[in-house]
Amino acid sequence: MTGALSKVFEELLNRDTLFVNREVLRSTHTPESLPHREKEVNHLANVLVAALRGQTPSNVLIYGKTGTGKTAVAKFVGKELELMGEKMGAPLSVLYVNCKVVDTQYRLLANLASYFGREVPMTGWPTDQVYEEFRQGVDAEARIAIIVLDEIDKLIRKGDDVLYNLSRINDNLSRSKVSLIGISNDLRFTEQLDPRVRSSLGEEEIIFPPYNAAQIADILTQRAKVAFKPGALDPNVIPLCSAFAAHENGDARRALDLLRVSAELAEREGAERVTEAHVRMAQDRIEEDRITVVVRTLPTQSKLVLSSIAFLSSRGAKTMTTGEVYSVYKKLCSKIDVDILTQRRITDLLSELDMLGIVNATVISKGRYGRTKEISLTTPWETIFKTLTEDYRLKMLASLNPSFPTQSKLDCIPEEP
């Protein structure tokens, strides 16, 4: 078996590839230039140049939707700042932390402390002690430390104490200085902060607008020159990837993924070039994968609402009202012994599902009968249901029918009194 697999790998390695360097098509790659972000790069550079003078830069909050270049700009400017600091002999460090991964106050402080040579166990210490280790570590010598907190909104789910402490740490430092850069997709996350944290954290703000299709095409063209062999792409591939991404709120990250996956699909089937057909295949695959990941992480109540929408879709409904969804939702809750929420709360959950892109929920007027939401799925109900029933709490829904509960079996579920 091992020998047979070795042969497979050898054949794959000997096969012609369309790529020269596929890593440049990943969002983690920081290119040597950032098309259409010159204004934002200059703004951030103007704020951080104070570090080269030995002064404390203002704290910065960077906002913008996913894939608008926020992280790339912060990393790019940070890298250039460190290089300039080395040339000038200015002691400064730029630390990058993704708060989606390092998502608690303890983990964040332990991560920062380890950067300055302080060993902190992953658990077990009081948070005050971990903070003190970081403070002593950063203040061990004269330096400017710029801490980039990407997806900073994920950090405040359990309170903003860590941001309060970090934004005021300079009051407790004698040798070093600390500046913060927060990056968020949520323009309103500061509303959840203590006013004192909000004022000190947002001394400077930079808003990143979405890219349009032409701008995304420029970005893809820049990366494609490095990523692919000459002639690997049909002329319409980059415009099509750009159009798809522009439709998705100007997400350049999505465009890069789409181009990379398109080329991978073409390569697997032995094609000499990437075509529009490969792009459309990649679009379907990425969309399905994205929805699957999001659905798996939904709370149980949201999953039940989504199950209700999928059920109605399986019965041929192209659109449905909030009332129709709520009726099925109540039956499903009774079946698995889950508390039934009010219709108003279900309306809120529908809005959240709409924001996540899993459903389309459009408010329509019924004249004197008021308003309601017209709801439809953005993904085939079969895909939604398959993912939902991976949840052990919802597995019993599949037992109603191998494919999906029938209307007659749902009718047997008693209404909540």
C-alpha cells in the first residue's frame, strides 16, 4: 500500500503545474506593493513615524469589511517601519496578534509576554500576574512596541479589561512605550466598550472602503504575474474572479481564493489553462465550503430557525414569511425539547442569518396588515440540512425522513400551547 501511494505521489510530482508560486495567492502573503491602498498606507505611516523619533504613536483603529486590505496594510507598514528602525538604530518592535485565535485576555497577555522572553503557562496564573510579566518584559529595555490586534472585536466578548489595561500601560512603564493598532470588520464594535477605553483606543481612525471590480482585477493581475506560468490563464479568468468578488462586497481575499482554487481545479484535471468554467466550479465549491463552516458554528436556536427555512424550501417554497418559518420552528423545538423563543426574537435571528449571507431576508409591506420578511436560502437546502444534522442535538431531525421531514410527520408534532 505504501509503495503504491509513493507511485501516486511520484506521478503527481512529475505532472506539469500551472503555478510558479501559489503562496502569493493566499491572504497571508504581504506583497511588495498594495494597489489602491496608497492613501491608507500613507495615513498609517504618518501616525507611526513618531516611533522612529522615539515618541509614542497614537493608538489607531482600522475599520472595513472583510478583504479590503486592512491586515495587509498594517503588516506592510509595520514591516517597513521595522526595517527603517533597523537602519536608524531606533529600537522598535511590531507585534501582530490575531484575536480570533488568541481570543482571551489571559492568552493575549501570555502571548505578548512570551515575545519579550517571559514564560507564562497556558493556564493557572492570575491574570494580574500575567499582565505584570508582560509589563516587566516590555519595559526591560528602552523600546517602542506597536501591538497590532487583528479582529479586535473578538477579544471583547468577555469584557474590555485587557484593552483598558493595554491602552493605559504607558502610565506604568519607565523605559518603553506601547502603541495599539486595532483592526475590525465591525464598524460598531466600539459601542460595546467603556467610554474611557473608546477614547484612548480610537485616537486615530482609518476606514477602508470596499474594492470595486477594476481594483480587484489590478490586485489579481499583480499576484498572477508571480503566481503562474506565462499563458496559464484565459483572458477572461481575472475579470470573472473580480466580478464575483466585487459582487461580494469588494472582498479581495475572496477573489484571491477564487483564482487559486480555479487553478487548482484546472491542474487536477490536467488542463493546460485556467478557464471561465474552472472559475465557476471554484465559485460553487468555495460558497458551499463557506456556508458549511458558518452553519456548523451557529447556536442551536439559529440552527432550528435555519432548519425550518430548509424544510419549507424542501417542500418547494422559493420564499416564505416570518410567520411560516415560526410555525415550523415551534414544532421542531417541541420535538427536541428546546425552549421556544418569541416571534420577535426569531425575527432578530433571521436578520443575523441574513447578515451572515446564509439567507436573504427582505422586508416587504403588507399594506394595512403591516410588514413581514420575505425569506429564501442562498444555498441548496440539501447542503444546509446535511450540515445541520452533524449536530448531535439535531440528528433526530434526520430520523423523521432519510432526506428531510415530510409535512405529514411535522404535522404530528404538537404545537406549543
